[in-house]
Amino acid sequence: MYQQAILAEGVIENFGAWSLREDGLLQITGSGRMPDWESDSDAVCLTTPWRDVLDRIKAVTISDGITTIGNSAFWNCNRLMYADIPKGVTEIGQSAFAECENLRYDPIPDTVKAIGMFAFRSCKSLTEVHIPQGVTEIRLHTFEGCEY
């Protein structure tokens, strides 16, 4: 069986690791709260460890044991079409998937309780959203600019 080559990989300090396969799959492993990262509206100051390969990310898988998706984690991943977020994640951070204009799949598991401001802003290909029954907080502008 053919194994995908790793294009880039690294450590996420005090959290886990990440790797990007040649087919565009970003795999994130770790446990607990994913760190928050910073971004600005011009995509100049992204601080995610995968910032240099944003244009290659087509899908994301997040390992079991991770409990939050950090602020700006996948912000401006324009080619991202799919995110596999495991049950156990309870919070999706501010701008976590903002500007992911090709995101087509609703990645909100039933365990999520809070969705941050701008979390899915300008996800223009996101045409349907399922809000789990247990969500108790949806911040302002969470789905602003979506086509649903």
C-alpha cells in the first residue's frame, strides 16, 4: 500500500504535534486545550506552526483527546474543504475556521458547547450548518458571510 509522504511537520509546544501529507491532509495530535494563535485581517501575522503551508491544506483531522480548537487555528486555509473534529471537543475558538472559503462540511460535533466569534466567518461553501443541541454559546458574527 502506498503511504503518503510528509511535506511538513513539527511540534506544538506543550501540546502535541502536526504533520501535512502530500495529499493535503493536516493531522494534529495532542491532548487537552489546543493553543490559541493570532492573526490579522491581512494574513500577515499568522502564528500557527503550519502558516507556511496554508495553501496546501485541503483537510484536517484532529486526534481524540483534544478538547478545544484554538483561536485562528485554521484561519485563512483557503483550500480547506473538510475538517474531522472528534467527539470530546467542547469549544471552537474565535476565527478558528474563518476565511476557509472552500469548507463544505459542517464540522461541529455534538459535544461542542461554545462556538467563538467569527469561528466560521466567510466560509462561503458552507451551505448548511447543524448546531448541536448542547451548544449554549454562539458568539457574534460566527457565521457571517456564509451562504447558507
